[in-house]
Amino acid sequence: MPPERAQIRMVPRPSGGLAPACPVAGAERQEPDASSERFERLYAEHFEFVWRSLRLLGVEESALADVTQDVFGTVARQLSSFEGRSSLRTWVFGIVENTAANHRRRRARKLDRLQPLDEEHPAGDPSPHARAEGKEAADLIVRFCAELEDGRRAVFVLGLLEGVPAAEIAASLGLPVNTVYTRMHALRQALKQRLEEREVEQ
């Protein structure tokens, strides 16, 4: 769950959670039109995906709110040019990737330690030990992702974490489908090995 910041107004989400109020759509209109409604739907559906992906792509927690708004500002400007050659999710991810890369270049420093990937609505009431283990595993995944070169990082986020079909990833990244499958397999094995090494260390 993104931390609430003083300058961001929090609004209810359809899932019952909270997200920052849409920073772009409708800001200069009294009456919503089709394009602003389309953007607001996209914002509601993809906010958590964008936030989670930015964390995995090296944006430190303190900058997530600002960089997320940068992403959706670009989405709002470019949405009318979206031609449907890929899914909206992979199109948005391309913008996320570019925005995160620009942010990393500006910051020019190592990835900060991030919180676990998903702290929202935990099932039941996990013990402190279970929560600590979950945080350690999530931190390991963030570090693992940060070590990947850009092309493999995109496959890791989209394929292994978000469950995007290989054919869709291939079309989005301009790769052969077999290459995507090969990378997904190699990444899955590398992550499995990293997790097993963590278990041995404990």
C-alpha cells in the first residue's frame, strides 16, 4: 500500500483499498468527456501495477509517488495515440520502464532498500515471524530484479510477477516468443537458486 503523503489526496478504490486521486484526468475540465473517463479507468485499473513495477525497476520508496505521477502524466498525453498493437498493460509498462530509467539516471545512485512488494490487506493476522519472513523474501526479489539487465528485468516483471503471456511480452519487447520462454525459464531457475541459498544461510 503506497504511503499517504500530505500533498496527495487519497480516494477509495473499487477493491476497497486506497490510491492517490487521479493527478491528471479531469483536472482542467468541469464535465468529463470520453477521453478523460478512459484515462480514469486506466488509472484505477493500473495504478497498483505501475507502483509495484516502479519499485522493482529501482525507484526508491521516497520517490514512488512523484515518479508514479510522472508515468500517468505521460500516459495521459500519449493515450490518444495508443493503437492497440499490444495490451494496455504492456504499453503502460513501456512507459513505466522509460520513466524509471530516466529517474535512475537522474538519481545516479544505488537502489535503496524497499519495503515488501505487497503489504495490502494481508490474509488473517500473520505472526511477526511470518511478516518478517515475507519482508525478507520480498526484499530478496527486489534485489534480484535490480541486478538484471533491462531486457531480462522486463521479462521478469511482466512474465514471472505479473503473469503476462509470453506472446504478449514478445510483441511488446520485440523478441521471438522462444527467447521470452527461454529467459523466463532461466530467470525462474536463478530466482529459485537465490531463494534456496537464502534458506541455507538461515
